[in-house]
Amino acid sequence: MAKMLLVELLVIYLACGAPVAVFRLTEQGSRSSHTMPRVAYALFLWPLALVAMRRAATAQSRRIDRVEDLRASLEQSLFSSRGSSKLFEFREVYARYVGLVRLSNDDTSLSTGFLDLADHPSRSLASACLRRRQHRTLVRHRDAARTEFAFLLAHHPSRDAEDIVLQLAFEIDDPVLTLEIAR
């Protein structure tokens, strides 16, 4: 009886850990030597893995909140006395720019699982080439969005906005923005 209870508890414990392990497996952009140990950690020590994932999600949420607060501050600084016709253009440019910077800073945003399905002879070579090509395209779009954002800011000069933009550049990790603004 006690032996059966222990086995049942172990099955329930592992059943609770399985979704956490699957999440760990699928959140990795590509398989690396660290993937399987992380999956095993998530399966067997899932309560600790959930705490770590919660902390990471909270930190990311705070970062997103700070970027949104900076957007609201910029809107207030740039468009408080003007009409709102340019406000929607600003929001679109801001969202595109911030999103592209985040994607270009994230190395795991590309999935190459389809190379396995295609039975590619050299998955690592194809993956590296594909990543390089897509990263180059992403950087080109990011640079265009940054230039458009700087152009928009140049047409709405504000001393407060310069400080907010410097904070934004630091928050999203894009030091080139400060150089664009200085032009």
C-alpha cells in the first residue's frame, strides 16, 4: 500500500513537471548542448524552475512597463499642446522601432526546426546561413525604423524629449539612437 502510494506520488510529481519541461524545450530557439540539461532540470525540479521562470517573466514585464512609460512621457512631451493627428503616426513608428530593436537584440528569435523536417544535409551550416541572412534583414529594417523615429523627433523638438529618448536608448539597449538624435 505504501509502496503504491509512493509510486503514485512520483507519477503525479512528474506529471506536474512535464508541462514545465515541454515549455523549456520549446522556448529554446535552437537546440544546444544546454537544452537537455535545462529540460531535465525543469522536469525533476519543476517547482524551482517555475520560480526562476516567474522571476524572468516579472523582470521582462517591468522592462516592458518602463518602455511603455517612456512612450507615454514622450507623447506628453511632444504632443501635449498640439493636435493628435501626428500622435498616431508617432505611436506606429515608436512601436515598430522598439519591436525591431528587441528582435535584433534577441538571438533566439529564429526557429530552424523546419531544417530537420526538410532533412537538410548540413543543418548547422544551413541554420547559420539562415540566421545571418535574417539578422541582416532585421538590422536593415531596424536601422530604417530608427532613422524614421529620429526624423520624427527632430520635427518635434523638446528638451524633455531628449532626456526621455536617452533613457529609452538605454532601456532597449540601442546606443546608436543617441547618435541619430545628435545629428
